[in-house]
Amino acid sequence: ETKEEFVKVRRRDLERLTTEVMQLRDFLPKIVNGDILGTLQKLDAIESNLEKKEEEIEQLRMDCEHFRARLETAQADCMREKK
């Protein structure tokens, strides 16, 4: 046995509420989709920046290995000259 309860609401208030709900249904997806789109664009930019930084790090590693090899060669040459 379910007992329904009713509340009296002025027609004008009901119309306002109905209008607000319809506006929210219309505008909310646009706002949320805009926010999501902006966030995705920021994410793409960050990922692109991260890729560039990873490439820079790899280049620096290669430079470091190259300079280390040159240092070892120079040290070996120096030791030979001392002998």
C-alpha cells in the first residue's frame, strides 16, 4: 500500500522550474563538453612537451656518452705520454 503525497505549487513557479530544467539540459552538455575539450587540448600539449623533453634527455645522454669516451681517450693518451 503506497501512499502518495502531493504538494501545491503555483503554476508560475512550476513554469519557471520547467524552464530552468530545460535550459540546464540544453546548456550543461555544452559547458561540460567545452571543459572536456579544453582539458584534452591541455593534455595533448603536455604530452607533446613530454615527448620533446624525453628526446632532449636522450640527446643529452648520447652527448654525455660521447664526452665520456673522449675523456677516456684523452686520459689514455695522457698516460701514454707520461710513460
